[in-house]
Amino acid sequence: MNTVVLKLAITGSRSAYGRLAGIAAGVAVGVCLLLLLWGGANGLNARDDRGAWLREMGAPSVAFSSEATSSSSSSADGAASSEAPVPIPLTTDTVLMRSNPVEVFRDRLINRRDVAALDTTTVKIPGLGAPPAPGEYYASPALQRLIETTPRDQLGDRYGIFAGTIDDSALPGPDSLVIVTGGTEAEIREGGLASLVTGFTTDPYGGNAATYTTVLSIGAIAVFFPVLLLISIVTGLGAAERRERFATLRLIGASPRAVARIAAAETAIPSLIGALLGVVLAVLLRPVAAQLQINGTRMFISDLSTGWVAGLSVVAVVVVASALTAAHRTSRAGIGPLGVTQSAPETPPRGRRLAPLLGGLAAMILAALLSRANNDFSAQLQTPLLLGGFVLILIGMVTAGPWLTLLVSRTGAHRARTATSVIALNRIQRTPAATFRSVSGLVIAVFVVSVFAGASSVIETRPTPTAVPGLPHPTSLNATISADHTAADATRTENRLEQLPGIRNATIGYGAAAFTEAGAERDIHIQAQDAPSLGFATIPTTDVVTLDMSFLESWATAPVPLLPATTTFDQLVPVAIMIETDGTPEAIDRARTALNTSGITGTPGTTPTDLELQSSARLVQGLAVLAYLGMVIAVVIAGVSLAIGTASAILDRKKVLGLMRLMGMPASALRRIILGEAAVPLLTVLALSIGLGFLVAWLMVTGINDSYQVTWPGTNYFIALSISLVLALAAVTATFGLIQRNTTPNTTRFT
């Protein structure tokens, strides 16, 4: 290629340099976001892989007689059986492990594993190697900092003596709260929750691997697509000015193929510079991006690394795609040698542009229907149908937009009554694709925000617990008492608890047998005089009253009634302990620590709010946590895309707009024209984007699990939607200065 000709095509004016700088800056932002998002996706996978060992459940640690084995072989410790369970002895290739179901500090869930092993065990625990000795513990750095900075009676007394920290290779993130404590075999077996472990799983998702990957892939595609639109819009900057230059080249003898190559080269150069700058920006911004908390922890900076191969691949793909797009657009423009630079009307879009959109919807509907089939063949089809359907819908939103915009502009043109409306609507009819391209980023952003909001609405949220008669107080703790503990043991624990600061009272409940024993009754008997402290308002006039065990369950929503009882405590054993605190975090954690270290509890002490820390839909929670981050990224990209697209449209038509100014049209009228050209295509598909977003969210979550239900979105969705519209208005008004500067008489001239 003749370098002189290329120089003539690229250089020559301040606006040419500004256009190239704009392309480079836009590509840099796009590549930076692509690499950060790619790194974030890799980081989520790496984080889940590191924390996979925490999903290990082990095998039963007890066996039953041969008569009961057939009905109990798959049961966990404590399962109902007519035979007494026989402990399976420890060996050198096993460890005894107990997973604490609820270990909480200041409303943060702690992953706790209690282990016991022989001195000669060969089992290695991820992140620390040999199991800790009885009375010692290994903690994650974040948890150890909490232990060291918190009074011991609120946290540290739960665990024993510090033996070391868990290595980062076994932690999901730097803020993860993980602890492994050592105990004797008798201590770990107590309560019936222990299991035998021979090794730790490396599968972070269990049987939900394909589904979890599908959720993350859909979220990544939803955020990547606006970034790709941004790069596409940026590389089209200054199209009219380039047509002028290319017409001049054609006039002096350049062939159409040579002009196309020059167009590709002049776009590739700033795209390459911008892509390399984007790589540098991504590296510099990794420490900042790593500070974002997802699922309760930040990422390690190394998690966001994509590697040099991925970086070079992104640069190469962006540069090649930009160059090919520029060459294709130039070839289709049909630039001749006579210097004609006015843009020709676009070919009117047809209804067949709806095909990708309808095809994507059909694929996702089929995936939702297949989720009810429950067979292997249907399961194998679901992931490609969901991913392929989602991609087709995104493409369909962009391809169908110009056709819908054309229909609306034709209808509006017949009813237009002002000069600005007539000009704006007729320009839209001439160039519906170019007009819609300016707002396509915002249209996709509204769609993506709606998908995220709809998908995240399936997560069940419970209202803040309030004091209701018949239900535990929100500031109380309840725990069961394990077998073989006498009333004297329970009374000593009760007295010790009531002496702690912030503890108002403790109540012991009695029953026929400990709840950890097979076939135990659910009735809890308490003294009637203790009932008011538990929040009961209606109390029978007997010395002893009875309540159901469901009172201890944190998910209970129906008040538990008090019933009169004629029994006495002589033939009963302590089965539960209920503690009322003053509601301060210090008092709750102090009571929790004292209760869980008392040695009498069969299950840890829990509050009614602890259930909020354990998601009932962990799979979709992965998308829900990322939803609002995705919303922010999509909305910001959309605002930038709209501003660039609108500015590009003004620059491409500055001569036409300048002639209007010379004819006497005020700048305010030109501003209304530009505003109308942005508003018509946006409002045309805005309702469609919102409705389609929630429909896709419903199809997506039901395709994953038909038990999920999409509900009304939270206030954050409407805030995000409002911000999107405000950004749209701000993006358009920010370009009004270009109208004033580029339509003055001195600027309006023909070459």
C-alpha cells in the first residue's frame, strides 16, 4: 500500500486527529472492560475451585446392625433406626469431621470444620496439611484478624489455641472466614453430626456444575455485548468526513479495493494503539477491581489475571474486527470518483430482521419446557439452548431495532406538526439503522438490567424479624441439648449465662428424650413463669406448659401456641436452652460463644436472623450478587455509547446542520432535532426491552430450575432504570456544544 496515500487519508486537520484519538480512547475503554470482565469470570471459577473442599460431606461415621442396614445405609448420623448406631472406628486413611451448620459472628457466616484424627493419619486437609491437634485451630487470615481484635468471650473462646493460618490456596478470597479446629474423637462424635472423610472434593458445584456455568456464561455475555457495541460505535466515528477523503482518493485514481484497504488501515492503527492502552489500563485497574466484594469476599488480585495469551487474543480480535468492519462499510458506501459526498438513503429494513429475536425466544422457551422433562437428553440440550437463545435475543434486539424505528417514524411523520419533528422523523426514515445504532447501547443496557433484576428477584428475602408472641425474639438464641446431660449440667450453664453482660435470662426446656436420639418427641416443657421471657402473651394457668419444637426453628413463621401440661420435670431430661439478650451484637456473640463452648449443646446456638445468611437458592445467588455490578457496567457503557453515537451523527451532518443555521434556523431548533432523533428509537423499543428482559429472566431461571419464581423487582431496579434515562438525557445534551461549534458560518463550507 502506498504510504503517501495512506498519510493523505489520515492526516491533514485537527478534526482528523481528534477522530483518531476518539477511536483509540473508545477502543481502550472497551478492551480494558473486556479484559477485566474476562479476568473476573476466570477469578470466579478459580475462587470456587479453591473453596471446593468446603463442600466435602464425607461418609456416615456410624453403622447399624445388618437388619437395619438396608433401610439406613444412606442416612446421616442420627437417622432414625430401631438399632443403636455403632461408631465406625478411625483409621490412618480417614479423619472424623463435623461441619458446623451455623457458625456466625456479627451477622457473618464462618465456615467451620471440626476434625479428629489418629496421629498416624495420612489424610491432608487443604491449606494446612496435617489436621490440628485437639484444642488447636487453623484460621484464615481474615478470621484470625477478627479473633485478635475482638474480646475473646465474643469469638476467640470458641476455638482454642491458634496453631497457624490456612494458606490462600484453600480460601475463596482474602475476606473468607474459614476455620479448622482439632478435637478428640468423643468430642467430634457428640451430637451425631460427624462424618468420615478420606479425601476432599475438588468439584465446587457438585451436580450443578453445568447449571452454574450456564448462569455465569449468561451473565458474562450480557455484560460483554454492550462493550462490543461500544467498540463498534467508536470505530464508526467521522464516517462522513472519511467519505469526503475517500472520494478525493477515488478522484485521483485510487481503486475501490485500495480505498477499502486504506479504510481498514486507518482504523486498525488507532484501534491497535487503543487496544494496547486498554491492556495497560486493565493491568493498572486490577487492584481496584479486586476490591469489589462478591458473595462476601473480595478477589485476590491474581484472580483477575487473564494471561498474555488472552490479552494478545483480545487485541488481535479487536483490531482485525475493527479493520474488517471499516473496509466493509467503505465498500458498501459505493464511493465514486466524482466527489459526491452526500449520504444516500439506507435500504429500508424488512420484517425478517425479527428472525433472530424470535429464534432466540423459541430456543429459550424450548429450554424452559425441557427443564420439566427430567431426563439426560433434555439436560444436555438445556445449556446450549439457553446460551444460544440468549445470544440470538441480544443480536435480535440490535437487528430488529431499525425496523421498529422505521415503522414508528413513518407513523409519526404523518402526524408531525413542527419543522423540527418533520426533519427528525424524515431523517430517521432515511437512515433508520444509523439512527438506532446511536441508542442501541442504551437499549441493550435496559434489556440487560431487566434480565439481571428479574433473575435476582428469585432469591427469597425474608422481612426483618420482629417480636411476635409465639415466635422467638429476633435477639434471642436457641439450641438443643445433647443426650447424657443432666438437669444439673443444664442449670449450671443457665446460671453462668445469666451472669454475662447483656444476657437478660436463660430458660431450660425439658422433654422425654434428647432431640438427637431416634424417635424423640417434639414437645418442650417449661415452667409457666418462664413463658413471658420467651415472648408469650397468652399463658395457661398451670405450673408447667408445653410448646412444640418448631419454636426453635429459625424458619418458623407461624406462632407456636402454649398448651397446659400436667407432667413434672422428674422424669424429663433437658432438651433445649433459650436465651434472651439485650439485642446488642456484643451480647449476642457473647451468648453464642458461651453457649457453644458449654459442652452441653447438641446443635449450635442460632438466632432467627441466621437463616438469612444461608441462601435457599445458592445457584442463582451467584448471578444475583453480580446483577447490580452488571447493571452499573451496562448503564455506564450505554451512556458513553450514546454520547459517542450522537456526537458522531452531529459531526457526520455538520454541513447539513450548518446550512440550516444559514437559512435562519436557531441552534435551539437543531438541538430539538438531535434530541428527537435519539428519543424516537429509544422510546420505540424501551418498553419492549423491559418486557423482553423480564420474559428472558423468567425463561432463564425456569429453564435452570422450574421451582424458581420471578417476582416484582426491588427498588434498585427502578433506580438503575432511572439512572439509565438520566444518563441518556445527559449524553445527548452533552453533545449540544458540538452543534454550536460546528454549525457557525465560518465552519459551514464546501471543499
